[in-house]
Amino acid sequence: MGYSRPRIKNIYPVYKLDKNRFRIGAQMNITREFEDPTGQLWDFVKRLDGRELPLIEADLQAIYPEVTHDDIVFALELLDKEGFIEEYQDVNLVEERYMSNVNYFRRYLGSYDESLTVQRKLNESSILLLGLGGGGSNILSLLAGIGSKKLTIVDYDKVESSNLGRQLLYKEDDIGKLKTETALREFQKMNSSVSINAITKKITSVSDVVELLDGIDLVICAIDEPPFVAQRIVNEAIVKVGVPCVFGGSQVSRGRVYSVIPKKTGCFDCLNIHYTKTSPNFIDQFIGFQKIKFDPPTIAYAPAILQLCSAIVDESVRLLTKYTEPMSLSTQFEINYETGASFCHKPWPRYEDECPTCGKGTVSEWEIFNHYNS
């Protein structure tokens, strides 16, 4: 535990229900009610304001001589287990616009300084965002609130009227303009402190991605055309350079997020191998899908897409800062837009001896890879 100047996190209200009961917190699942007929715990909690622990102990014992040091340690451990305690520190604050982020991170961390450090890590990060369509354009708006040091955005398309229902970054008078130019202009209005570089380019090869990765801490892949091929291109590039990537995609009423940390988690080709090994119909299904060259109408409902984009950006923050555990490492984190429910698929391993991309395998060993070019 090791607190020297403990305090109740001021993100939680502390209030009495009656003479014998009080609560910390007011939200379901992060609220705790305490029975306290003697008033000792209440008086202890009210003194947890960042003063030094020996002073708290002496002050409390002046009122309640029967309270021992072990009692105080027990009470502090109880409150700490509930996530209500943090170590107070005199620190320089981050930019005011990010303080609401810091207060959110305090829910998960044991010191105020740790929460500030999370935001500072974000402010020092460099992110590459591939794609500025339904996913990428909304991801970009969310990244403005995160505040990375540098941001590179890549797309090749122009704004169309059909985009406006879910690509909320763009306006009616942007129709016909390059998405990169429009996105750059709008982002700078939202957060001028971020250094942003817009590149108009279509990603068609691994080298197209590799040349963008110098100095990048994290990639967000929001491109999905051609289906599966685009993800495989990005996967090979990020593994080659060693940069983590968060992938996201949407299909009708579901969205999925999965993340790859090169040489630590299974990569996208490992996922192909895993399905080959575990799903008897996987290859036949993939071949059938590729043969029909399916070109569906745009299926993208803005409130649903925003659910997915929020999950993608939060996973990106988790990977960059470790403020809490990521949900999409070696698994696909799925969101059901219809019900709001989410769950993780069965994880897939890294096939170090068999994967042609992140391991020692060869493409010719696996039939599935022959069908990516068909």
C-alpha cells in the first residue's frame, strides 16, 4: 500500500445517510456503504485529505484513544481495496483542457501523479491514423480530446454527400474536397497544440505503410478496403517495424476491435492460422466470399459507428499508457450496436514457429494466404 499522504479521491462524494451509516461514491458498482455506529471510520475518512498519515493517526487517537495503529492500517487497506484512496502529491498540472481526462484516470490509479503521468504520456505520443472515412474521421475528433504530441493522418478520397450521415467531421461545403485537407483544417480548430501532418495517399502495399512509421508510437487502422487485404498489409508493416496497432471494423450491427503488439501478441496472420486450425469451414467460407467480390451498400449508422470509434480510441489510450488493461490483445472485442453489449471472442495465440509474418513460418505452408490475391 505504502501511502504517506493518503486522501479520498475527490472524484467521489462522501456523505452520511444517517447517524450510523455513510457512503463513499454515488454510482452503482463504485459506491460503498459503511456501517459506523462509533463514528470512528467517518472521522478517519474526513481526515484523509492529503495530510501526513502520522498526523491523521495522532489526531484520530486524540478523539478515540482506543484506536490502534493496526486499526488505522486496516481501515486504510479497506478503503484502498475499494479504489477510493490515492497518494496526494504536489505536482505541476497538465494543460487545463486535459484535466477531465486526468480525473477519469484517477478512478484506476493509486496516486494523483500517476494519473497526470498517463496524460503526459498521451501528450508525448505520436499516432498514425490510417483512413478518414466513417471510422477514421470520428476517431480523429476523439483524438483531439486525447491530445497527442504528433498525429499523422492518411487518406486519398474526397468528401461525398453520402459520407455526411456518419462522417461528422465534414460539412456540406466540404463535398468534393480531399478528406485529408478538410480533416486537417477541422482538427486544427479543435486542438491547435497537436502537430498534425496530413498525407493524401492510397495504401496499397506494405512499403506504403512502412515509410510512415518512423517515430510513430501507435497505429490506428481504420481502412478496410479491400476487405481483409488492407488489414493484412498494415499488419505486415507494423510487425516489420515493431509498432503496435489497433484495428477496428464494422459489419451491419456489430463492431470489432483487435490490437497487435508485434512479437508479443498474435498478429493478423496468426489469426488466419488460428481459424484454419480451429474452424473447419474457414477456408471454404473465405474462398466463397472472395469469389463473389461482394460490394455491399454502405451500412453505417452514426450512433453505432461512434460506439466503435470510442472503443478504438480507448484501446489506443490503454496501449499507450497502461492506465488499465487493454480489452483487445490477442482477442476480438465485439460491440453489439443493437443491445449495447460487448464481449471478447476466444483469444488466439502467437504462432511463432508457423506464422510467416511475426514468426518463422512461410506463406506456402498455409492455403489461406493463397486466396488473398484471388
